[in-house]
Amino acid sequence: MYETEEARLKQLKEHLDQQSLPLSEADQAICRGMERACREKKQARKRRKRIFGSVAVVALLLLTFITSIRVSPVFAQAVASIPGLEKFVELIAMDKGLDAVIQNDYYQEIGVTQTIDDKTLTVDGVILDETGINIFYTIESKRSLKGLQVDYINLKAEGIPEGSFSYGNIMGEKEVYTYKDRIDYQFGELYTSEKPSFDLKIAIKLQGEPTLFTVPFTVPGQVKPSEVYTIDKEVDIEGQKFTIEKVTVSPLRVGVKISIDPANTMKILQFEDIRLEDEKGEVWGAIQNGTTAFGREDGNSTLFLQSNYFSKPKKLYLRINKVQALKAEEAFAEVNTETGEWLNQPKDQKIQLLQSNKHHAEFIMKNVDEVEFPFFFLGSAIDAKGVEVEIPTTGKYGDEEATHWDLNFDRTDYTNPLRLELFAYPNYLEGDIKIELK
């Protein structure tokens, strides 16, 4: 079923790529904590810029995003048939797990609203399981929402674990009166509650005017339990070893818990080609839009895949064919933001520091396909005294010459040089790992 649909989507994509497409709405649909895309003009040409915000997380590894939306007509028709959900087609598309959630009536309507002045926020509906919650909401006004900015989102509930958010935060320059978005809250631990009640806070700013919405809601339906497969098998790719500890299958996503061998000579950055595959060759790949992984400094991480929860195949395999990795001594960038001096970087020197000061740094990488390498390659920043420097906002965009990454630092009293950890880089190891889950 899905292979046929994917072939049709590929044909549709080739057709659409030759046309001028209104991507302003699609550009709002960012990710693993990615938040969402906004469009900007520079030197008389348009380019897309992804904005990522700092969030409270449990060992957040990566927030990712989708570069554009190509909506399947079949999928759009299915979603549009559900009252209230039709306006969120582009926020659900291209995720087979969410497709199955909708087809199996696991999306739950909420319909709670709050009006402040001339603006109304509606929590349209949610998808909740033990691993996280997706919240679909709408802001409407008789006044134009041009330039609307989402400054802050918080979700509280009794017993809710800490986790990561991903959500949109900037509207484009289009005159619109309705803003729709999807909040993804990925729990750091499994969450179970017989009466899941939440308090959602969303702070926005419109034309310099702040508004704080506070909306309580309760999810009426029962949360479906996760399926856990305990593996505990060590594997390797080109001599770099890691252990697949367990696979947790939930309606929203599949979590693959992995521990890295500390004796490895290289640092594994990203598991770029990891997927589930059934006996018919049906594939569930990486999360397209939202949190893609949790990681810890001790080498343990949980990677998230699209869910096959409702498929119930006879056979199920975990497959891994490609990872990103660097020699340990090259797996960080060390720069002096005041002088622009490089002290350490990977030997191939694909990264270039375009400009920097103690507030901001901009990096570029030439001859790298943004579609093939859709990552924000830098992680945490540590100054010369070993003190972390927060990076509250980061941005990414591509032009005709290179891919650009922007970092904004939360303070300027740090001591140079800064050590910037790399958690994505276009250097690959390849193998063929296949583990039977059932």
C-alpha cells in the first residue's frame, strides 16, 4: 500500500517541483525541538530559514524539521473527512504513523477555547500516548495575524515527565487571520495516567502586544499501551560498536534505545539510515517533523521512528545501514568568536566560519545538499572555563552557494575560545544490520 503511495508521491513531487508553490504555510511546519520555517528576503532573493528555540528537555539530542510539504491527495482526503482536522493536513502529512493514528480513530477532538481581546485560541484536538502528546491548536482574529510570534509554550499535568517541545514560532508576511500549528511534546519517560488533564499556556506577541493564553483540557479516551521488545544485542558498523537495548512501539512513534561502546575510536553522531521493515518490505523510517532523538553524554540515546503500531505485521525487523561518525578528536569545533580564529575542526574543513562576535556566529558549509544533509550540525557550547553558554535561538537556511547556520548566544561574559560539540556531520560509515523483533 505505502510503496504504491510513495511512488505516486514521487511523481507528484517531480511535477510540483517545476511549479511555483505557495510554501508560506508549509514553512510553518518545523521540528528533534526544530521549531518552524519562516521566509525572509535578502539581496532580492527569497530563502527559507528555520528557527529553533531553546526548550526545557531531558537530554535533548536533536529537533528536526521538514523542508517542504508535498501532501498526498489520498491522505489529504482522509484527514479532511474528520471534522476540525481538515485544516491541519500539512501538519500531519508524510508521517505514516500519524496517518495510521487518524485512520484508526485515535485522534481525539477537544474543542476548548479562550478569547482574549480580539484573539481566540482553540485546542482543536490531541493525540496522546505513553511517549508524548501532539496538540493541534488554532489562533483566530478579525485583526491580521501578520508577523505573529509564539514566544513561549508550557504544558503541565500531574505526574507528567519532563521532555522536549517542538512548535512553530513565527508567522510569515502574508495577511492571514487564522494561524494553525501542532505542538509536539515528547516525554522523557513513559507517562501513564487514568485521567490525563493538562494546562496549556501559550504566550504570543502580535505587533508588539503580548497575550498569554491559559487553556485547561482533559483527554477523554483511554491511552493505548506501548509494546516493548527487549533486544540487548551488540552490533557494529565498520568497527564501531553499539548495543540495541530495546524497541518501544507506541501509536505516535517508535523508540529505539541504543548504547554506544565507549571504546570506539570514532564518535557516532547520527543514525542516518535506521528503519523498521516488515516481511513484505514495508518501511517505517525516521520522524519527519518533530523530536527525532533523546541522547545523553554517557553514549545512551533513544532514536524515534514513524510508528507501525496499528499495522500488526507478522514479522518485524530493525534495519540500520548508515551512520554519521567522526574521529573523536575531530568531533568538535573550537573557535574564538572575537577574533574568528579556528582552533579545531574536522580535517576535511567543510565548515567555514563566516562571521562572529560574542553575541552571534554564522557558519557555512559549501557543496552540501540541504536535502541530503538536513541537520543543524552544532550542539552545546562550552567556554574556556568549562561553563556552558546557552544558545537560545538558532537558524538554518540555504542559498545558491552554501548552507548557513546561525547561532545566538545568551550572554557575552564567557571566556573564549568556545568549544562547540558536533552532533551531525556529512561523514559516513556504512553497513547492513538486520535484527528480528518478531
